[in-house]
Amino acid sequence: MEKINLMKSTFYKEKEIKRKLCDFILDTEILSMNKYVKQFENDFSKWQQTDNSVMYNSGSSANLALIQSLLNLNRLKKGDNVGISAITWATNFMPLIQLGLNPVPVDIKTTTLNIHSNNLEATLKEHKLDALFLTHLLGFCGDMDNIKDICDDRKILLLEDTCESIGSYYKSKYPKLGNWGLASTFSTYVGHHISTIEGGMVCTKDEELSNMLKMVRAHGWSRDIDHKAERRLKVDNKVDDFNNKYTFYALGYNLRPTEISGFIGIEQLKYIDEIINKREDNFRNFLYNSKRNGMNEYIIVDYMDKVSNFAFPITTKNKEYRDRIDKYVETRPIVGGNVVKQPVFKKYNKYNIQCPNADYVANNGFYIPNNPELTKEEVKRMCALLRNEDIQ
């Protein structure tokens, strides 16, 4: 019996989009960042219900650019403490370390895998936070209304890593994840909800931050920002029109995407709601069957209105059960496990913080596939495995 893999293709509707992509490459004169990237940014903003979206060559670059932009604007300063989710990916905390900030792990709730307000309050009793860069893990989230209230009251910058949760809603009367804080990051890497092969996005309603994000993306140049902001920079720095295009106003990098990524993104966005709905249907099916197995400590997300699930998590102390599932289905640890235990993080864990809930999930948890291309037969087999039944 063929093993069910975490992903099946480079992007959704791969054959169809590859044919379009061939024609696009043959017919398009400029393949470096240009009008298709801008169109994808505009389309994404409309779908995400935000004002500004800035595309990058990866979700990791999006995280790096966001932190650098906040430093450039003096909204963060070197040495500031930034709270992070104890279970996340390395590229959430690495930019903080690389840019001279202190990552402060915040423990998670084992039943949701995410930071909740009580976790945040416990951390704040011990450590002052200047920002909270939380991760919405696997399509889930914590009690975002309470978290936002705490951040607003304490003047903590709230940032969201939404790379695994595009399209999830905390509650129907509240906005999509990614619209709660000052800014949010997204990934369009292979295997994520929508794929541009490599790619990422930062979304914000803050115009000043949006302009800085564009400058950081391209060497600190001003050529991609709005005309009013560019004029102010030229006047303040006494730069004439001739030299402006080659004047560097802020610390930046080359994190630009290509037109190929922009084109694929435009095509993928046509299917995003279909993709999310299929992932949620699979998730609800998996959750129902998981609850019928007494060994599983199933996920609890009743407070969420829509779950755009990235992969289905299982926490169990029964190692034989995990090994049995792995015979039939590709499994992985839950994201990066407890970041506190990562070798690179140990070198920079300034406060020596321990996160027992994250430890528990890292030691007893794993995840199995959820993608929109799973067949009905594959879903049926996976549900049987979740019930710990024999499969054909």
C-alpha cells in the first residue's frame, strides 16, 4: 500500500498552471520584479482585507524584512525583548537574534498548540516585552481578542506569523488571522496553502511601515515607495532627481521575488477559497475520528469560526500507535518542536526560559498530511488510522 505523503505537487492545479506558466515565460519580456508582483500584492491585499501587501522571495525573508523595518523606523530597538511562540519555525526567532533583539519564548496551551492570554500573562510577570511575534500554528490560534487587549494595554507591538494559517478566523465577528496586529507575515513556499514555489508576504495597514518594507526589500532604495514619501526623503536628505534612484536611505537587502512568482501567485489566488475549504473539511473529518480514539489527546478549537488547517496534529503517549501510523502516512514532528531545545536557540537563550507545555507536545506530538489533493480513499484510510482500526 502506497504511503500517503504530506504533499503531492508543487502547487495546486499544477498541470494547468504549468501550461500557463510556459506561455507566460515565452511571452513576457521582464521576468525580474515588475507588474505581476504588484498585481499579486494588490490581489492578496483585497483577499486578506488589508491595505498593503509586500511580496518577498520567501516567508523567511518576510520575517527578516519586518523586523529590520521596525528597527529602521525606531519602533523596535536593539536589545528589546520580543515574545515568540515556544513552538514555531526557526525563521521566526532567527531574525530577532541576527538583528540584536532578545527572543523570549512564551509557552503554549497543549490543547491548541498556540499562545493564549494566560501564557502571555505568565511570561509578563517575569519579563517585560516590547513586542510579541506570535505564530498561528497549523491553522489554529489563541484567544486573540484577549491577547490584543493585553498588548494594547502594555504598549506591546503585536506581530503575527501567519505562514501556516492563511484564511483562518478566530471568531466570525473578528477579522482573519493576520489582521490583529501591526503587521503579519505569510509564506507561499511549496506545500503551504498556496505556493509560488518560493515566496512570502508582509501585510499591514500602516502606510509608513509598508513603505519601509518596500525599501528593505530592495537595498534601502526608495524607488518602489509612494511618491509623497519618496519626495520627503529626497527633500530631507537633499538628494536631487538624478541621484535619487541610486541613493540608499535605510538598511536593506535584496529580498525581491520574480515575476514568475507573482504570476503563479495570481493564478493560485483564484483557488484559495477552494483550497482552504478542502483543508477545513478534511480537518473536521480527522478531528471527529480522532475523538473516537481514547489514546489521542485531540486538538480543541471550538472557539474558532474557520480553521484553515496546515496539517493534522496528534498528541499521544503511545509510541507504538505513532509508529503504526508512520507505516502508512508520512509523519513529522509538530513544526520545529520546542524552540528552547533547538541547539542554535540554546546559544542565545538569554533568560534560560523553560516551556513545559511545549516540551510535552514536542515529546509526544507529530502531524500527518492535510492537503487539498487528498482523495476520498486516502481520507477514509487516514480516518481509520485515527480510530486505530485496521485498514485495507
